[in-house]
Amino acid sequence: QSALTQPPSASGSPGQSVTISCTGASSDIGRYNYVSWYQQHPGKAPKLIIYDATKRPSGVPDRFSGSKSGNTASLTVSGLQAEDEADYYCSAFGGGNNWLFGGGTKLTVL
Amino acid sequence: EVQLVESGGGLVQPGGSLRLSCAGSGFTFSIYWMHWVRQAPGKGLVWVSLIHPDGSGTDYADSVKGRFTMSRDNAKNTLYLQMNSLRAEDTAVYYCARGLRGTSGFGDYWGQGTLVSVSS
């Protein structure tokens, strides 16, 4: 059982927006802003797309945005494109030098 | 160009040992926290361990604590993961990932992964 809870799947049509949630606890997401999101295509290494809950690394399109409220973080992908079809994982600092991952969400572009 | 290249994976029997390496290049290796993350076949990402930039501190997921040891040689720009008492559930692709500068978090760069299979 993953420490952070994500929906197993999400979907949207090209051009639409989709939001993926990541629910933790008051001891991790609720306490720290150290929430990251990763995109992983099949057979590839993960790619960082959001860090510190809302920040985008250089080179990541602004179609990807992150937010946080209470114990839940969210990733929104706007203007869905075919290449956004991938697995998405959230990660959060759990305190005491420990890091947690969500179980992952498979995003399908219809 | 920043690169992380893992090596050392392979097939090992339950109870056996293996040492993974992660060679960094294209950046000042010695100033970054480093992490190991694993992914069992068809499953999600799992954080394994981290190490301080100078190697003075490490921490581990409960599932590997006491069996895995993370270390680094900054003169060689190389990270290590010594894995002992391996179990079938340790079977996974192991990735090394760079820590972020100026904040906590990791994964602005990842290696390509190395597969560890634990089976008799």
C-alpha cells in the first residue's frame, strides 16, 4: 500500500484539461511544500515536471501546473496532447529524511 | 551535459549480495544530495535511500534498512548501493536520481536504471 494515494487512472481528450490528485497526511503533504510530480513513459526513466508543489523545472511546458491544499496535492495538465499519455507519480517529503511516492496514475489521451 | 549512468545489476539468488554503481558527469557531483529509487516490474516508484553531499549522512526506507548501504566516492563522482540479504521482493529496476539545489526534493536528473533480479 502506497503512502500517498493517487487515482489509478485518468483520461481526457486532446485539448482538454485533466487533474490528478495525490492525498497524503498532515505529517507529509499537509506539513511540507516538498511535493514533486514525475512523468514516466513506458520503458523510460521518470521526468520531473513539478517540484515544491507548484514550481516547474526549466523546459517543462506551462501546460503542467501543480497546487496544494491541506493534505492533498494536485497536478493539472491543460491542453492535453497525445504525448502527455504516460504514468504520473507524486512524491512528498515524509519527515525524518524519508520520501514517499504515490501509486501512480495512468493518464490516457482519448 | 548532466549524465547519470547506473551499473551492477543482474541476477542474484535470495540471500545474496550485489553492489550497484551510479557514475555522474557534467555537474559538480560533490555538492548534491543523491537518491536511489526502485521500480518493481509493472509497479510504481519506491524511494529507497538518500545520501548527504559529503557522504556524512544516509537514510533508508524501512523495507531496506539494515540490509542496504548507500555510499559515495566524490573523487570518482560515483554513488554506490550495497545490497545484502536480498529478497525476491527487491527485484526491480534501480534508478539513481540527483537531489535538487536550493530546496528538498530530487529527480531533476535520473539514470537509465539497472535491473536487479532476485531469484533461485
